[in-house]
Amino acid sequence: MKKFIAVLFVLIMCLNCALAEEALRAYPSPDFDGLSAHYGFEISETGDYTVMSAKANAVEAFFYDRAAAIGGNGLAAFYTALEGSAESGICYPVLKVMHASAKGNDTRYVSFALDGVRYDFSCAAQKAKAGRFTVEELTVFLGSDGMRFIEKLGASDMAAIALYGSDMVVFEAEKRDTYANPKSELLGESLSALKLPEGSPDFGDYAFWTEAEEMFMYASGAKIAFESVHMNMEAAIEPDEDFAVIGKGAKGASIKEMQTLLKDKGYYQAALTTAVNALMIEAVKCAQMEAGLLPTGFGDVRLIAFLNGETVTNEEMGEAETEYDFVSKDAKLSVDRWWTAKSVAATVPQSRISVSDEGNIFLIADGRIESAALQAIALSWEAEAKLTYNGAWVFPAAIYAEAQNGKAFSQTLGMLSRTRLVIVSEVPEYLSEEEGEWKLTIQIGADEFDMMLK
């Protein structure tokens, strides 16, 4: 019996060791080999790329073909894509929404109504021409909340979409076996174009959302905002049925009541009417901003409550606690992935590091680092890193922490700061193509940490 218990104990210890070893492995990301297999994938001179699935490509091509062939007024489509930078290694999912009209809508916010919940997103907007029509190309950043929404949308057979700009433009998407016209077909097929292309990272366990947000805002010039609102709340003024806002589908009496509330509070100065107008939209935006709501220009039950003097609260998702692979007295860090490149850029690509010899390549590992020290840490001499190949060849590695909100690399980690960690080691390029085992060793003070790069 004692021998059995001893054997069992050894097995448990071996299992724990195996699990611990597996947890201390960083995996390459993103999978450029997988992404490059998609039609149209191309990395620009600045390292940027956009790639989408075959279905999303088909939806986009169908949209522009129909816009040119039959006239695009009222045509709309949507799909997901992956955007990123090959130099920084950061990428992020986006939702693309296309809309063609005679003069454009100056859209700044996009809403989807799904199963009694309205999902509101800010977006970046670009305009293009398709014949005599204007096409708005809207890009929505999908964070962790947005990806959960996309899963729900992709599993649905029906959804309503609203674009908020100079007007409220509404569409309905429904999957069908047959479609009456190209407009309904585009929207219906868009519901099947929401899967990211093969080679995308697992965004359910993504460690670089903060950097992805910074990169998107830098590249697009747009802010990121998201709200989800349950539409079954009671309101003093009856909203429309599809989006629970005082907008295009609301009754004239409700619109006039909203204008009256806005006028009583000093936001609206024009004559009362039973139709939404530009002055009302601007008044609603002002009130929404004061209430801490997304300034879409089309008010909902929360704005009505605010105008009636009630407290408006927005539920916010709590930030997930970062799990670290290595904890020392002075710092905590995790290494989440690795890849190879001739250079590596900061999240906001205003700073980059390049190899010193064209015959070499960087092996780059990155993750998160958090200081626990009450003074700055000099990563160039208080910390050390090295790469060992097949247990024999050793290459020095440099440790960097991003600074200036992701604009620069620094070898100084600020007091109690938390930021992106980037470790680079310059190795002969041919070695990166060989089968072999790479071990990353990091030392901070007297504490040492090993990780296998699988």
C-alpha cells in the first residue's frame, strides 16, 4: 500500500511538472503563413495589413459589383476582418460596415439590435465613390466585448442595424434560402461573413487588447466606445420598437415630447415639431455628452431619465486581472508569444528596432511587465535575458518596456508602471528556419525564469 501511494505521489508530481512546463510556453503569433493563404493578403511597406475570410471577400466584392451595376442607393453589407502590423506583431479584429447612398450620412456610430439588446459602437469612417453614389466604409474596433457580440450575431438569423449620423439609417438583415433582391441578399449573407480568417489569434485569450486599442486609434484617428443597452426598460416617452430610441421609427408625439424635454433643459431652441431634425440631433448629442452617454444624436430611455432629473448609470466591464508567469521582488511579467522579423515597431509605430546585420533576424518575445518597485528599474543592467539554442549556443537578448503610451521603446521601467514587454535577440537567420529548441532565460535581480519557445 505504501509503495502504491509512493508511486501515485510520483505520478502526481510528474503531472504537475508537465502542466507547469506547458504553462511556461510561448507560442508564435500571429500565423502569417495561415493569413497569407487568403486572397488579397498583402503587407504594406509600413508593415500594415488587412485580411478577411473568403466569405467576407465575396460579400465585399458583391457589394461593390451591385453598387456599380444597379446603383447603390440604400445598399448595405457588413463582415469581419483582421487588421494589424507585421512590425509590432499587434493585430485586432474589426467589423466593417458598408453603406451606399446619394450623399452620405456622416455616420459616427453603428447599432445592432439583437434579442432585446442594442449594441452601440463608435466607428471610423471613410468615403469612396461608386458611380454617382457615395459609399461609407465604416470600421468598428471589436474588443473582448465586441467579439462576444459577434459570436451572438453570427449565430442569429436576423438582426436590425442602424447608422447614426446626419440621419438615422435603418436596415434589417435576415438569412433566407432565396432573396427578393440584391439588397436583402447582401444583408442576409453578411450574417455568414462574421468569422475571422484562418491564422487569426485566439482573441478569447488575447493579452494585447490595450496595445490593439492604441494602434487602432492611431491608425484611424477615431475613438473607441461601446455600450450595450437592454431595450425593454420602461420610459416616460415611447421610443421606436426596433432600437428603443427616439428616432426614425418613433411616433410624432414621442418626438415632440423629447423636443419639449430638451427645450425645458435649454438644449433645444427651435420650434416644436413631430419630426426629427438636424437641430434636435445636435441638441440630443449635447445632452448625451453631459449625461455620459454615447453622443449618437438619437436619445433612448437613459437620456429621457437624465432629462427628467434621474440618475443615469452605465455598467462597465471590469478589467480582467493580468496573470503573470514570473514574479520577482521587483517586477512581475508574462511572455505570451514570439515571432521572427528583421525589425520590431512599438504599438504606435513611431519607434522601431532593426537588426544590425542583414544576415541576421530578430527572435522577438513579448507580453506584459509590471513594476513592484518604488523606483525605476534599469532593464539594461538590473535585468538580463538570453536565448539558448539546443542547449548549446547562447545569444544575448535586450529587454524593453514600451513608454510614452506605446510610442517608444525604453530600457527603463517606471516606478509601479505596467506596460508591454518586448525582448529581442539577434540570431543568424538560417537558425530560425532550423528544427531546434529555443529557451528564453530572464533574470531580474537574484530571480531567474526560464521559458521554452515552442
